[in-house]
Amino acid sequence: MNTPNSLLIRRSRRSSNLSFVALGLVAVGLVMMPYVVYQSVTSSMVMLFVLVIIASMWNLLAGFGGLVSIGQQAYIGIGAYTVIVMADLGVHPLIGVFFGALTSAMLALPTSWLAFRLRGDYFAVGTWVIAEVYRLVMIKFQFVGGADGKSLVGLSGLDPVMRSALTYWFALGIAILTVLGCFWLLRSRIGLALTAIRDDEVSARAGGIDATRIKRIVYLVSAAGCGLAGGILVVDALRVQPDAIFSVSWSAYMIFIVIIGGIGYLEGPLIGALVFFAMQQFLAEMGTWYLMLLGVLAICAAAWFPKGLWGAFSQKTGFRLFPVGYHVAQRFDTPVDSRAPLFRN
Amino acid sequence: MTTLLSVQEINVHHGQLHAVRDFSLDVNDGEKTAVIGANGAGKSTLMRAIAGTHRPTSGRIFLRGEDITDLHAGRRVEAGIALVPEGRRLFRSLSLEENLLTGTYRKRRGTWSLEAIFELFPWMKERRAKPVARLSGGEQQAVAIGRALLSNPDVLLIDELSLGLAPSIVARIYGMIPRVVETGCSVLFVEQNVAQALSVADRALCLLEGRTVLTGVASELERSEVEDAYFGVAHGRGGRKERNSDADS
Amino acid sequence: MQILDALAQGILLGGLYTLFAVGLSIMFGVMRIVNLAHGDFAILAAFLAILLVGETSFPVWLVVAITVPAFAAIGYFLQRTLFQQSLNSGPLSTLLVTFGMSIVIQNALLEAFSANPQRLDVGQLATASFPVGPIAIPYIGVLGLMLAILCIVAIELFLRRTATGRMTRAVSDDPDTARLTGANSRHIYGLATGIAFGAVAIAGLLLAARSSVEPTAGSMRLIFAFEAVVIGGLGSLWGTLVGGLSLGVVQTLVAHFDPSSSILAGHLLFLLVLAFRPQGLIPARSL
């Protein structure tokens, strides 16, 4: 008979170990960028890092937690506004970014009490309404500029080249932290619980997993990540404008990136963000046609290729950059006849 | 007697599980056939494959010589197959009468009408407007059968009629099967209770891990023999009946 | 007295919201999907009608008679193709597909009609009103409320009195078993979506007749429709009417005191209901 002992279960393969080395090299290369390329390149890459962060957060939420939100722009906005307000109080904006994550997570808790009352598709629209509420409330406050928004103080004294490089490194660092954070989270007990919930929520609950609590944790983490992204955006742009920072377009970007890249794979948002970023660089001047193209691609991917680019690739090759699952590394085969009768007489 | 339903060499998969293997069966006009087997023997999957909600991976299914393998479940109802699903599965937001009437959706002609069902189960008439959630398990089972009969099927499939019901109620519900057959309808039913199955059926077959391990005329089959097949005890005892050689593997 | 006027206007506005919400309610009730492009389809219908009125000499009633059935047909067709495909692809797919569709429609409209608000010319009907005591009741508002009620009555009659409607409710309960009793669930889904699209086209035309609309107005319409459904209670059409009316009244009353807070007030009503009465004002049966 097959016993668990006859299988050797591993998380990582050699290819994953190699890929970690490769990723490390890529990271080092990215760190060197400000010394190598023009400032315009690094400053547009800040946007890429923001996209990686928010898409990873959305992937965590929707791909692993099963919570499709189209209201994560709420936390981007809250993060951004926190940086502005903290800077007014004299806190350095780069420190303020972390406070942005904290405020986002803190506001996400009461928000989740309301939003979690809606299931499935209704949750999605509910989060959108809540994001709208945050925007509408924010423009009521005159001390943050009302509907006009407000400029960031505290960084304006810095040399523009230095500031740009600093922003770049900061954004890069946060992006790496976010991706590693997701990786760590999914390998923890929470990741295991999430997988169980995703496979069969009822059984997972019966198995003693507090599914709502786990989902709430994921929701808070995702809010914090989006808060970081919002902080980076305001540090980069030096001002905040409520309609732009609370725009549902952020959700559109997250969704597009994750769907194209591969939902439910940590690698998906990275691939998707690269694709999206490239499209944005080359096609953005096409305006509405470009957006229509994005929409059509998202529709086709969601309906016909739900696994996305990375899903298709990894299914063919078995290759994973971030091994969060388990696989059988070695099998000591004992022939088992499944048709052998239970009793013989 | 002519062959009404003919299942030929079908294989059905349930995810990775090979639930039904190389299964063949002929059901003749007006015949009552019982499918006996333990939990997980593939009986329900077989029924669903015949009814058209679960597509076989290979093999064909014929009704009166017509190949119905490619018809979806709704069309098979139109062709004359109706399944009473396991666990009744009544529509909870519809009243008793509305549940029955869903059976008339395909408008097949025949002896069964709402009045005929009320005659078969007289208690239904005055409770026709009640929500089905208020009915007892046995009553719900009767509604599920009535719903299937209202499509005036040529073959009535019944999956685990006795599930969760008291034996006396089960006996009473089985008691109406001869009435159904009188109207010219064949019945193919799944039953775990061997004695119950053999007392009702003309013919019985035993499924084990997706294979037919024993078939025979119900009155000639011995209970112990069926029970052996049921549990997969394949050796010993004389082989008077047709027996699938696979059973020994 | 002005309050009374605001109340009346709010009820009439609520009629329009209901008309938007009915389709959303139907699609969620039968297929458990939310069409995120729901509002955008209304705006699309409005712009098509504006185009037809502008480019042809058709009278408005004929344009309406063309647009509404056309949208019902589009709905049926989309359900049988794209939506069904995405339903097969997994639980998240329909949301993502309809969200993509919303982006496509908004940008296609921007490309074709520019960002300028436009209006469907219905002549006198748009501005005419009749007095009830001291307040003036606009005909178009009454038309909207009546159409909303008419829609609900018609759909209820369909669901409760016809064999197909009965089967629609059965499919909504348990599509698998409904197939066993003869339903072609894909066809039923198509019908439900067709009804929803027809209703939302009516809503879009009415919206464009009351006030001018811009190509991106669809998102806000979706949100209002959604709020109406949740406030009223999921899965109950009469609840949706109550939800739509409540939303209209709250928005209009608050606008009377502070126009800039009117939409926020509607959102807050939605959140209050979610917090204290998550089953909605009119608790539902399913469909």
C-alpha cells in the first residue's frame, strides 16, 4: 500500500533555487539603474513598481483570497493623503509612506465589516461604492485642499536628480518587499488556509479554518500594500488630486495586469505589469483606442485564457519562480492494484 | 419485447475518477431494472450520464434505436427520459404544484397530467400551493417522482429513492411503481437496499467500482450472491448467472 | 413646501433608479452575476437613440421601438456567447469580462461622440409638467416611475404565470435539476439577460430624455442601481422598487439642503442598510 512515507514532498525545485539567484541579479541590476540610464527612464519606472505593488496586492486578494474588489483605489488614496497630512505635521514623506500603509490597514478593518456582508460579485461593487465614499468624504476636508487636492511639502528642497533617484530606490525597495511579503505570506499557515478555502470553503471551515478571519487578514494586508503604493505616487508626483488618486482606473489597471499575467500565481502580476507597462509606453498616445484595446484584451483573457500568460507558461513547463505549492520530489513506487478486492475468500 | 434504452460501452469520468467503466445495458419496454451497488460504485454517475447531465467520455446511448448521446439533458427529456435525482432536489422557491409543473416544460403527450398525479398521491391536491420546504422527506420524494412523471417519460430513472426515508415510507413509494409501469413506462432505479431492489425489479445488475459484476433476473438472483457482488467478494459460489469476468481482477 | 416638492421629485427620480436596477436584480437573481457594464449599456442605448434621431427622420417613438428590442436581442446574444463562455471559465470571469466591457464601451463612446454631454430630444415631454397643489410634477418623471412599476409587474407576471418564467425560477434555484426537468438553462439565461438589457435600454433612453448624458456616465448609473438593489433586498423586484425610491428620495432631500452632499448621502444610506439591515428593506424570497 501507498503510505505517505514513500513520497518525498518538497516545495522548491532546483529551477526555483536558480531563479532566486536570477531574481537577485535582476534586483541588483535595477538598483544600479539610476547610475546607468537617464532620469526620465527611472522616473517612468517608478510607475512600473507601483503597478507591480498594486497588482500583487490585488492578486493576493482576488487570486488567493477569492475577494474580487474594484475598490482598492480607496487605499491608494488614503495612503497618499496620509503622506500629505503627515508631511504637514513635519514627518518626512518617506516615513509618511509607512504611516500611509498603517492608516489604510486601520481603515480597512471597519470597511471589511461592511464589505464582507456582500458576497461574490456584490462584494466587488460594494467595495467600489466604499471607495467612492472615501473620495467624497475626502473632498469635504478643506485642510487637504478639497476637490482641488494638495501639494506635498518636505521634499521640495531636495535636488531634483537626487530626489528622483531616491524615489526610484524607495519604490523599488517597496516593490521587492511587497512581492517577497506575498511569497512569505502564502508559504505561511495563512497561505495554507487560503489554499484550502480556495479549493473548498465549506470543507475548510469544517476543518477548523476561520475563513472569514483569514480573508480579513488578506484584505488588511492588501489595503496596506495599496497604501504604500499611494504614498509612493504622492512622493513621486509631489501632489495629490482626489479624482485621480481615488480613480477606479487603478482597479482597471490591477485587474488587467493580473488577468493578463495570470491570476493566482505570484509571478502573474510581475509579467502582467511588464506587459502593461510596455503597452503604456508604446500605445498610450492612442488614447481611447489604447484603452479599448486593454478592455478587449482583458475580456478575451478572462473568458478564454483564465490562467493568463504565466499560467499557460508554467502549465507547459512546470516552472515556478516562487514555489508556494508542494510537489512530489521523489516517489518510491509500490505497485498498487486499485482494483484488488477488499476481501478474499 | 423490444429494446427501449440501450447503453453501449460507456465510460464516465468524474474529475480524475473513472466512475463508470465499459458499462452496457439494455432496458426493454415495460421493464423494471434495478442497479445495485455500494456507495461510490458509480450508480449516480451512471444515472446522470443516461439523463444527460454528465457527459460520458466514450460509448453511445440509444433510445428506441436513436442515438441520444449528443443531446443535452433538456432534449433527452423531450426524447422520453426523466431522472428523479438523488436527494429529491426540489426547487425550494416554487410551490408544490409549480414543482410538479416544471415537468411539463417539454410538453410531451401521455397519460400523466396534474390530475393523474393528484390521483396517484391524493394528499398533494389540497397542499398544492404549499412551499415544498414544509413537506416531509417522503412527501418531497413523491413530488420529485411526480415532477419526473409529468414529462411523460418512456424511461423513468430513479436515483436512491430511499435515501434518508423510513422503510415504511420507502415501501409505500415503491408500491406505486407497478402503476407507473402499467402506463407503458420502463423504470431503471438505483437502490442500496438489496432486498428492496430484488422485490421490485424484474432484472437487477450489480455495480462495483464502476463495473457490472453481476446481472440476472431478479427473482432468480440470491440475496447472498448479490451481497457478495455488492461488497466485491467475487470468488466461490457457483456461476449460474452471467458474470462479468472483470469481477475477479 | 419645498421639502414636499423635493420629496415628490425624489420619488420620481427613484422610479428611474428602479428602472436601472431591475435588470441588475434579474441577472443576479437568475445567474448570480453582476454585469459591471450594466450602466454603460444604458448609456450606449441612449447614444444610439440620439444618433438615430439625429441622422434619420424617425420619430422618437419609433427610435425607442427599435432600440429597446435591439438591446434585448443584444443581451440574449451576449449571454449565449461571451457571458456563457465566462461562466464556464470560473467564478471571477464574468466580473472581469463585464468590467472590460465597461471600459470598451465608455472609450468607444468617447471616441465616437466626444466627451460632450448630449440629450435625447423628446420635444415638449422633457419639460412639461402638471401642477398638484403647489408643486409641479414633470410628466417625464411620472413616465419613468410608471415604466418602472410596469416593468416589475410584467417581469413578475412572466416569472409567476408562464411556463418559461416558472422554469426561470427553477433554473435560478438549481440549474442542474432544472435541466433534468427539460430546461435548456443557457436559453433561459439568455432570456433573463435579454429582459435585463431591454429594461436597462429603457432606463438609458429615459435618462437621456430627462437630462444630458456623457459617455462615462455609466459607472455612476451602475452604482446607483446596485445600491437600489441592496437597499431593497437581494432577489426581490418589489424590494428593488423600494430601494430605488429610498435612494432617490434621500438624494433629492439632501440635495435640497446641500447639493454637493447628495450622492454621498445616497452612499451612506446604502452603508447604513448594509450595517444594520443587510437583508435589505424588503427581505427576499429568491426571485
